[in-house]
Amino acid sequence: MARRQLLALDASREQIQSRLRAGRLRPMARGVYAVGHEALTRRSRWMAAVLAAGPGAVLSHRSAGALYDICREGPRIEVIARRGRRLQIERDEWQILDGIPVTTPARTLFDLAAVLKPEHLERAFNQAEYHRLTSPVPLGALLQRHPRRPGAKALRKLIAERVRHRTRTEMEADFLAFLDEERLPRPDATNVCRTIRGRDIEADAVYLRHRIIIELDGGSHTTYARFHGDRSRDRSNLVDDWRTVRVTNRHLDVPRERQELSADLRKLVAHP
């Protein structure tokens, strides 16, 4: 707990000194104390560092990555603090986790791009996906907001590589994460087989009540035969009163495309 917090709770300076002498407060940093006799944990040290950095400070970089369990902690606790009267981070780029103000997963990855080697940054991305971490503002939007921030170039390169090598399973996970971030309903079923004109056809996802089929067009949809086969299937679906919405990597990665996809799906599937 910070000294300023104790004073705000009407604790006098004499009372603070008395608690320090009695061991009920333990100094952790200048003006920051641990309350009680519990053993200090890594999380308590992170919280102490944030408090010591002053109002508006948040845990960041490798320390935030360690909190999210996506990378190793660095040699020092890292925080983003106020510079003069100006906050150094937007309100939608940090959150409270386990009581600790910390950069969102997306902002954490952005910051890590400036300090980690490419292979370690890719590992952090993989861990973030494994833990299914989401953020109010996705990475693409952060890149648009901070195009010249340190790490932006490395981040763009990694995202471009991941888009080129994105598998179908990864794209399905990204699409579901996109729906959750946009607070859109998930499909009623995924990888559904339908029989169209005597052939079993697999649909990536369906909204049964709205008769909407979602097709995720990644790298496996680039062959000549597949291209024309997809169009024939779309036409057959339309005859059966099923509408097809095709979602590409670009729709999920480019901020403006994401916004348009979100708005369109909201009209198509968010209402009875």
C-alpha cells in the first residue's frame, strides 16, 4: 500500500510510524509498504513497483509478460509511469489483473516487440494465443494508433509472417477471439457437413436461426479448383436460402476491415 493511500484513508503520519515500528507495515519501496506479516510474493513486488512509480503507473513490458505468463521476467521490474502531468498510456491499453494495473495483452506484446529478439517475441505470441488472451484494442488498431512507437516495425513483420503461415485451426481460433472481442454471438456449430446436390460439403461455421454460413478463407482456399468450387457452393447454398459470409485474414487483421466485418455481422447475426 502506498503512503498516499494510507493518508487518504485518514491515517496520520504518527499512526503510520507506529505501524512501521510494530511491524504491521513493512517498507518495500520509498513510500510503499506491505501490510501484515505475509511473505512477499512476486506479485506483491510488482504491485509495490507500480505504487512507487506514482498515480497512473502500470506494470509493463517483460514484467507484464511474466504476469500473463507469456515470457520470462526481465532483470528489473518494468512499469510505464506518468511523465510530468501526462499519462504515457491510453486508458483502453491497460487493465487491472489480480489487483495490479497492467498493460493489456495486446499492448504488452507491442511493448515486448521493442525489447525481445524475434524468436522470443514469436514465443510470446504463441503463449498469448495458448492462453486465449484478448484485449479491448487489438494489435492492428494499436499499430494504427502508434505507427512509430519502438517495436512497431518488428511487430508488423511478425504479424505479416503469421498471416502468411496461418493454419485453418489458427484462423478459426482468431475468428472466435474476434467475435468475443466484438461481443458478437459465436456460431451455433463449427465444421458442419451439409449435403448439397448429393455431395457432402463442410461449412466452417453456421448460425442456424439466421441461416448464415461463415467460410474462413485462408491459405488453403487459393487453388484454382478450390476458388471455383467455393463459388459453386455459395450459389447452391443461396438456392437453399443459406447466405455465405467469407472471412479472410485481412478482415481479421486490418483495423478498418475488422470494424466493417463487426458491423456487418452485428446486423446479420446479433438479432433474432
